[in-house]
Amino acid sequence: MLEPLRQGLPPLDPSAVSSAASCALPARYEAVGSARQFTRKTLVSWELDDRFDDIALVVSELVTNALRHALPGDTHPEVHCVVGEDAPVRLHMMRWTSRLVCAVRDPSDDGPVAREAGDAIDDFASESGRGLFLVDSFSDGWGWHPLAGALSGKVVWALFQLA
């Protein structure tokens, strides 16, 4: 498990955020496509659609990891669906002048587990296990932190520098 990491996160002062958007995602694998559509719509509205490919790849990996690894054991992503504020996974996008953060909130208190870089690269036949390697490769930084207060779970985030 990776240690919680807040380094590189923009200031948490909400007044410093120039734009923000959030999307509740159901506990179904189709939610990855919905997250990509939401990302495209948001980036177009922020005039950042030229960054879509890298950001959408990272969002897809973060959402997939949340659906695959962070839902309670009795919840199977293909049959269980909760929408709205009670959705188990939520995508947040926050834009500052020079950076963008994509954050995925999920109900698990367990931190993400990254495979060794060699394992992720050498096992080309594997259909999984490279998600955090891709997040690290396509973003300018990433990390996670547990939720505080009455909320349980964690947020896994990725940072993108903007021109």
C-alpha cells in the first residue's frame, strides 16, 4: 500500500479554485464511459479539450480502480447501482489557473497498491495491473489521502499542469 500523499496538491481553499465540477458514478463498469463523457464535456467548457486524451486516460484508470478495488466485498459492479449523492464513487475535477486536479472518491479506507514498475511493463499479456503506472506516466503527479470527519473512504487524485 502506498502511504497517503498530499504533496503537490493545490491549496484546499475553495475560493482559490477557478472552476470545479463533480459527477456521481454508479457502481457499474459502464461508469468509466460516463466518467470519460463527463471529462470531455467539462474540459470543453473550460476550453481545455486539447488535454482530453491524457486526462481521460487517467480518469478512466482512477475510476476503474475505484470500481474494481474499493467497493465493499458484497457489491458487484455489474449488478449494483446507487445514484446521486449516495453513489459509491464520485469524480471531482478542479481547475486552477495553472493546474487541474482530477480526484476520484471511493468508500474504501485502503490505499491504492501499485505494482512494481517492472511487473507492470514486463507483463504485456496481463489485462490489468498497469493502472497506477499509467496514472503516474500521464499526469504530473498523483497521490491519495483518507477522507476526514464523518466521511469514510479515500480520494485518489492526479495533477496536470496547464500551459
